[in-house]
Amino acid sequence: MIELVPIEGMAEVEDGDAVGALVCRAAAEGGVVIAPEDVVVISQKVVSKAEGRVRDLDEVAPGERAQRMASELGKDPRMVELVLAESVSVVRAERGVLIVETSQGWVCANAGIDGSNVAGSQAVTLLPADGDASARRIRAEIRELAGAAPAVVIADSFGRPWRVGQADVAIGCAGLIALDDWRGRRDRAGTPLEATEVAIADEIAAAADLARDKASGTPAVLVRGLERHVRAEDGPGAAPLRRAKSEDLFR
């Protein structure tokens, strides 16, 4: 059985806060015991706030390229300037959509920058500079305070090229098999599997999002029943989920 347990009552996160400590405090106050075989899923937004990855659009001076692209796309040039600064390449810019490859290697709209659930009408958050490093740090903080080192997933909502709607995916993780490669195994009928790779971290991120909503103020969810995917070592993080450019039919 897989169980989703929202960790409620977390304090508003500020720059410099230890997210793992906030998770432990809220869990303890809510009577939630964190076990080493659990997975703690944390919203990207609170991680970005704690790491000072918040920007005020009023303080952004858009360059010539950003102004030109903003005019063509019907976007705020200050936002476009931030997106370009957080990207290594522009994948698609048309019909009001700006898809980029971020410095972290993710291909997504607006470099993952948005202004939801951030105080101030002109404030936006950037993605963590290194989501896997963030997950490892949060895991270490939880280990120190709770005496257990659950897997940690940092989740953010991404659009998908083949489907309508957004779903949460992992942009960082620690202590988890992010990608379960079934190639070479056999299915129930004995047929060899040739292409099956299960995005475990993404599935956990999406499942956790079902236990909250965007206005719930509950940025952390405990996922139980997936101990077969949890590891004592931090592991390679979410990096295995990034598709190589040579295999990407959209680039």
C-alpha cells in the first residue's frame, strides 16, 4: 500500500532557512514520524525561497534581446530577461510560449520561473541552482534532527509536450532510484522489454501533489510504501531523468 501524508503547519520559508528543519518541526508537531524508508516530497517553491532564489521584477533591467523577444511573444521583457539569464539555449519561442533549456539541464517553459505563492506582486522564484544538491542538503538536515534519512524529492509542475495540463516532476532528489530501467527484463507474458524505463521520481512527485492543492500552504508530503526504491546513499539524484539532446526529437 502506498500512503500519502501531508506535512501540515510548516512556517513560511525565508531566505536562509533550513528546509529540513522546518519539515521535521512540522512533522513532529503534527504527530508524523519520519522513517528511513519514507520519501519526503518538497515543493520547489519553498526550496527556492530558502536558497534566496527570489527576484523582484522591478529590479530587472531587460537587455535588447529580451525586449525584442518580449515584443514578439507578448511577454514582460523583465521576465524574459530572467528566463534568458537562467538558460543555456532557447528551444522554442513562438505563439506566446518560451521554451528553454535551463542551466540545470531541464527543458521547460520560462526556465521554471513563476510568481505564484510568492509575496509581492512583482516577485518571482527561480529554480534551485542545483536541485540534487538541495535534496542532499535537506536529507542531511532531516537525518540530523529526526535520526532517519528518508529519500527526498524536490518537485515542480511542468507542462508536457504530448499532453495537455501540468504535472509535478522531480527536479532534484537524494536517496532514491529516480529511473528504474526495465530494459532486458521480461513482462508477465515473457516478452523482453526493450524501451521501458520507469520515471520513479516523477511518479512520486506527481502522486504527492494529489495530497495537496496549489493554495493549500502544504509544501511537503510524506510518501510511504516505496521502500524498494529508497537507498542509504544519496545516489545520482534526478540527473538520470534528463534526456540527452541526441535522443530528443523536439530539438
